[in-house]
Amino acid sequence: MLLKSAVAWLALTFTTGLVSIAPVQAETVLERVARTGELRAGTRIDAVPFGFQLANGDIEGYGVDLMALIGLKLAAETGKTITVDLDTVTLQNRFQEIASGELDIVCEATTITQDRLELVDFSAPFFISGAKFLMKQASVDGFQINGTLEGIPIAYIENTTTFDIIPQIYPLAQWVAVRDREEGIAQLDKGQVTAVVSDGILLVGELLKQGKDPADYALGPYQPITTELYACILPQGDRDWKRFVDEVISSTENHDLLQEWFNLDQSNVVRVDPL
């Protein structure tokens, strides 16, 4: 009887101990936003027209407007005033800022990949782009895109999906790493490289940001070499937050935003002669 009582007591002790140290369910983004009235958002400032910085320091872009729209929808959902606290991220830290819980959402030119899904989740896609080559019109005839491009200096940006794929297709090209599209186009204009490879929409956006005439350049091929699905970066496993963001992306208000930024009724955002 004493043994039975002792076993029962030990079982109760262990059960009680386990209950007391069980992990507390993490607060979801929607719960935290409702409690604090703050949405912690992030964007890059080097990805025109999705996120970029003006000369006066203001940050604009489709991604910025999309997150502002999400903030308005959150306000309607919670009945509270919601502040969108916008921070800047980089190619290097954007995923870690979400994975670490520093930010709730990052909307810019980020491609969905399986490797990245090991660390974060993504919203539904909001834009389709793809890798293209940008060059000066005078260089078009000598740029044989269906050949090997052997020895041709081409600027690329590290830590991008373009970097992961395009050099594998043209291993004999002379690949030149640059910090961003601004540096790549500067080298192109100086004749230090023959082409810059990146997502077509971002290359065109950078030209426009710098006030350059797109007619001086060629962008190709007509069909992008890769298919890039852009989406917002979200914390892993927060299904309610993903569902909320996806609903905003599919809303008529977001369609209007896309129309405003990209003129969906036109076949091209900006007329740039294709190769």
C-alpha cells in the first residue's frame, strides 16, 4: 500500500512538473498587432519599383503601399488605429529579420524558393518577373544570347536567385559581382561590363529611378530566362497571419495598387526594345 501510494505521488509530481514547464503558445502576429497597435514591416530600398528611397529620404514603392494597405485592413479588423512601423532590410538580412521575430512582414522583390521555405513562409504571390540581360543598344548585335557568351563581362548581384541560376547556364561568361543594380548599370555605362543580369522589372525600375532614357538600352530576351514569383516574407507557421495577408493580396484594393504601379492593361510596364 505504501509502495502504491509512493508511485502515485511520484506520478503526480512528474505530471505537475511537466504541466508547469510546458512551453507557452507563442503570440501570433494578429494577436500582437491587436494588443500593441503596431505592425512591424520591412522593405528594401534598392528594388525599384517595389521598395526604394527618394532623395529626400522617403521610402516608396509598391511593397510599401501594400503593407500600408495591410495596416488599414488590420485597423478595420481590430477596430484600433494601427501604425505601420517601416524598417529597411537588405538582401542579406531580410529572412533573418522575419525568422528572429524582429519583423512581422517584409514585402519587396523576394522570390519564393524551396530553400527559403526552410526558414520562413511566404504570402500568395503578388507579381511575376524573370531574369533578363540589360545592355546598351550598341552592344546588341554582338551579344549572342543563344550562344555561350564566352568571355563577355556580365554584372550580377550576389545572394539572389539570378545569381543561383544564370551563371550555371552561361559558365563561360566573365561574371562580375556588383553590390546592386545601380553599380551594375554604372559599370555598363562606363563600358566595364557588356550587360547586367537581373529581374527585368527591377532593371527597368533602376533606369527610371536614375532618370535614364530606356530607349538607349536593350532588355532581353523577350521571354525571361527564369520565372520569379514575388511574395511577402512571413513568419513560419502563423497560418492566421498568412491567411489575412493572402486575403489582402487578393482584394480589389490591391488590384488597384498593382494597376497604379504597373499599368496592368499594357503588355509592358515600360517600352524597352527586346532582344
